[in-house]
Amino acid sequence: VQLQASGGGLVQDGGSLRLSCAASGSTFSINAMGWYRQAPGKERELVARITSGGSTNYADSVKGRFTISRDNAKNTVYLQMNSLKPEDTAVYYCRWYITAMPEYDYWGQGTLVTVSS
């Protein structure tokens, strides 16, 4: 599985961005997809994830501001980010995985989101 993330960039405090991550290769419909982020000097953390059935989970820090969605026909996951804050600045990574099957766990290359104050 190959993942191609896009949509990062520079935005002002309070602005919005939409990230996309397209999966290609031998994909399945039972996988989950997620967005993680890593800020300088910090560990990678979960931002949001979505199961094949559409169930979602969000980090407390982004609840009410970010929305994750997926288009199974396109094998693509999206992250709509609104009301962005400088502390959202990080490299955002998408992940494609099947729970409890570590051999099916793939990461995208990352896309940089910078929020200026």
C-alpha cells in the first residue's frame, strides 16, 4: 500500500486547511485510516482516525475543530482543519492499517502544516 498525502501549507491563526491522503496498491475495505502529527521536539501523536464503518476518534485538542472523513471508493481519507492555532503546527502523517495485523500498517510521507500567529 502506498500513501500520498497532500494539502499542507502555511495558514494564519484561525484559518483552515484540508488534508488528503490517497491509498493505492493492494488495499482492503476493512482497514482503518488516521492522521497523526509530530511537532518539532515532540513525539508523534494521534490527531484523528476513522474505521471502515465510519466510526471516528479525535484527540481532545482538535475536537470541534477538525473533521476526518473517508471516501472508500477512492481509498482516500481527508482531514478538514478549521480554527487552526499555532500549536497545530506540525508534520501531519496519514496511516492506513488493519487493527491487530501489524503486517498491514503503512504510513504516508508527511505534509507540513504551519500556522502563523
